Amino acid sequence: MVHPVLAAAEAAVGAQVECCGDLELLNQPRRALLISRGERAPSPATPWLAAAVAAVKQLVPRGEALVTGAGRTAFDAALWTCAQVDGSAIVALKHSPDPETEWHTFLPARHLLVWPRRHTGSSARRTRDLLMGWLADRAYSLYVRQAGHMEKLAGILAQRHCAVEGWPLPSVEPRPPNGLLNSRRALSGIRIHSHIAWHYLTHFTREPDGAWLGEPRAEYLRWLCSGSPYVPRDAFGALCHILQEKRLRACGRLMPDAVPMVCFTGATPHAILKLRRWRPGLLRWSFTPYGLAVSKDALARHGARPVTYESSAAFDLAAEEERPYMQRRHSGGEDWSEEDEWRIAGDVDLSVFDPADMLALVAAPDEARTIEETFGLRTEILV
């Protein structure tokens, strides 16, 4: 016999649902957190994220089951927190669960997964949200955009005479505790000291869009849910992370044929930072005043090759093995050859290089001291 809560959910979504886990969770109070999609890369002090963590920590001691989705940062942060405080969760999914997805690693011990039996295609997100609205019997409204999915979900709950309570958010996101310079600061007058003979290739760093490359989802969520004060993940933090791992991790995003590569520039910092521009499609600056410079000769011995800049026609006709080392010369009104890009396939293990062949680039004296004292690496301040 189908549980009444599941029967009501099936009627609402117009499809049979399947489930696995603890059906007894449907017999206890069940609270959803209404959080619309927010910024791409939140921090531990982002108001809706801090509120979600606090809300989960409040609902669990009251014997309420968390009702959420999975795969979105807001959902996963709530799930991870629920598991840390030994709570229980009912998870609405867009389709049958894949045990290989990372959110399986931080499911609470007591959980129930619910999904539509047939794939609902482009309306899968709407179906998941409808399931949340019918699996929950109460909700906290944390961050809800007008006319969005979460506002519709709040309407469903209200029509069912379920309580939807507001949750107060901090009005301002606190500044990171150590006052590090933000990579978007003005860069007028940038120069590198003239006594440096420039024979390096430089990998410039930036704030990540989410987790560090190669970082397990659960570790990323541990940082996201850590609260304030916190260690910021900005361009300087990215540089420190690279030096701590002793590895430059390859990425296939924006690379020809998505081949994982590590990118460098042969241009001097002075020359490259003059090319700095805001890239609206990526919502970030093209370069920051932070990076790791490695001897060009040493990197070439480990497979680094200069990029060849070609016309679109030549690029499209190039051999598959050559395309990862090619770039269209002109696109978006830019001449990309000015970047003097080099690439190396796969990760770069920094432990194989002599520290004398490496140089860290930073924007302030306190950052230089941190690099020198923590990693024993020479630094140059871009001033």
C-alpha cells in the first residue's frame, strides 16, 4: 500500500514515484528549506548559506526531518550539515539515484530518497520541486526570488495549509578576517622589480567557481559550512592551495576538445596585467596579481609547449593531437596572441622542480611573508 504522503505527491506530479530508505520519516514532521539559486561561488559568510546551516541545526533537535533536493549547493550544504548533526533527511530527486554521485557520500544515516519513475525531461527540476512541496509539511523561507521555483513551492505549501516561516538573514556579508587584498582591486601602476630577469612561464591564479580542482564535494561543503571567521578562497588562497598540494591541476574547461591542460603565459607580469579585462561571460577578471612563475626551460623539459594562434579555418582543420596546443587568434573582438600562452597536458607535479626555479607573485607584503615563511619560496610583489 502506498504511503498517503507519497500518494499525494504522485497525484501532484502526475507520475508514479519510487523511493528507497526509511519510510518512517514520512510519519514525522518534515521541513523544507526554501532557497532560490544564488551566486555561483558562495562563501561561508554568504547570508542564505549561513542561514541554511543554522536552520538545519535548529530543526534536527526538534525531531523534524529535512526535506531537500541534491546536487545544488544549497541542497548539498543542508544535507551535509544534517549528517553532521545526526539528523534525518527526505531527498527529492529529478530521476533515479546514481550511487556514483558525490552527494551519496554525505547522506545522513537516516534518509529517504524519492524520485519519479519515468524521466520527466526538461521539466525534471519542476518535478523535483513539486515533490519537495508535497513531501514537506512545513518550511522555512530563507531566500526566495519572485516568480521563481521556490516561490511556487511556498505557494503549494500555503495551499496545503502548511506553515511557511521566514528566517532572518544577515544584511551584509562580513569581510574575510585577514583583510587580504581582493583580486578586483585597481591595478594601475603594476610593475615587477627591474632586477628580475624574466625567464619564466606564469600560471596566474583566481578565485575558484566552487570547489578546488580535485577536491571532494564533502570537503568543499565542510569549508562552506564552517561559518565565520573563515579562510577565504580568493586568488591568493588559490596560490597557497597550489603550493600546499605541490600540484597544478589540469582542467579541460574552455580547452579545445575539453582536453585537461595547465595554462601559462610567457609574457611578463607587467605586460600581461595590462591586458587584464573583465570577462562578463565568466563573471571574473582575465588575470589577477597572483601567480606562480616557473622556469621556462624546466617546464619545457616536462612537456610545456607554446600555443599557436591560428585562424578559425586552420583551427577547425587541425589534427586532433595538435588542437590542445592551438587557439583561435581572433574571437570576441580580441587578439589572443598577446597572451603568449603555453600549455602542458595533465597535472604539473611541482615537487619535481627545484625551488630556485619557482617564484610566487603576490600583491602585498603580508602575503609575501606568508608565502616565504610557510612554503620557503621566493616572492615578488606586484606594486
